[in-house]
Amino acid sequence: MLAWALAGCGSEGTGGGGSEETEAPAATSAGTGSSPATETAGSDAETAGTGLAPDVDLSSQSPSVTPEQAISTAEKEAGKGTLTSIELDFNERAEIWQYEITIQDGSTEHEVEIDAGSGDVLNTEKDDTDDQAVAVSLEKPMTYDEALKLAQEKGSGRLEGWKLEHDDERLEYQFDFDDQGRDIEIAVDAESKKVTVDD
């Protein structure tokens, strides 16, 4: 089981309209603190640089770059702001595992894509937003491990991706499972502990 105890950065704001996308230079993360043990999948289909196959089960194996390290890299790329979402999934077009991290600085929203194997910044998009920045944390009020345990009580299969964000004013973990070809999305409310299954 993974043991990720993380927290986001600090500042919030509002604004409105426009977007910009840039290819970011490669940057390697160097985070500190607790991180999950890294295991290597023994498959010929492993993705270069990550040690993880495309069909790995994220509930038992994790990429080389921890969420904490990815967040640290995204913060450096964005400059400052509030962590508002983090997602880990497999990019089929690029054939890599990647983090997508959103950091909001006032009325500017930065979406940073990070290679989960190397820690390199793959791409950065900037958009104007009218939304109020609401911080998320992988540590409180509920840790990743606690949320995953609740999700696994309601569903089974290979964990192929996860996300933490505010959805409809709820701080929510979203877990995507593949149960023998059947896609199951399980949402866990980090505050109420309510679990919702969408299959």
C-alpha cells in the first residue's frame, strides 16, 4: 500500500479570460519527505524511464517520481500559487506515465505535465480563471492511503489512475479501476468519507 503524506502550497485569488500554452524546458524534481517504495514491473512492455508497464496496478507499484516530488517541480515551474489538483495516469499517445498538476496564482491557472519516470516537465499551459483557488492536500483531511482503502472496499480491479481535486465543492479523490475490461470510477469524499461508484 502506498504511503503518501503530502500538502500543497499556499495563496489564492480570482480573475477571468484567455489561455496560453508553452513547451517547458526539462526540469528534474528533488522533493523531500516521505515517499512510497518504488517497485519495478518485470514486463518487456515496461515504459522507458519509468520502470512501470502501461498496464501496471498503481495500488501495488508506483513510479520513480513521487507525488511530492512532482508537486515540488510544478511549484518551481509555476513560480507560486495554490495546489488545486493532482492526477496520475498513463498518456497513451506519448506512452509514458505522467502527473498533471494544477497550480493557481491569482487569476492565472498553471497546468503542469510531469514525466512520472524522469521528473522532467513535459508541458505547461496557462489559462485565466474566475474560479476561487481552493487548496488540496494529499495529507489532510484524508490521506491517499485512507481514500484508496475505502475505494477498494467498494470496487476491485487494477488501479490505472487517480486524481485529487475539488469537484462540486467537495474535496474528492477519484480512482479509476479496470476490472477485467470493465471501467469503474470510484469517488471518495475526503471530508465526509462518502464513497460513490460509477461503472
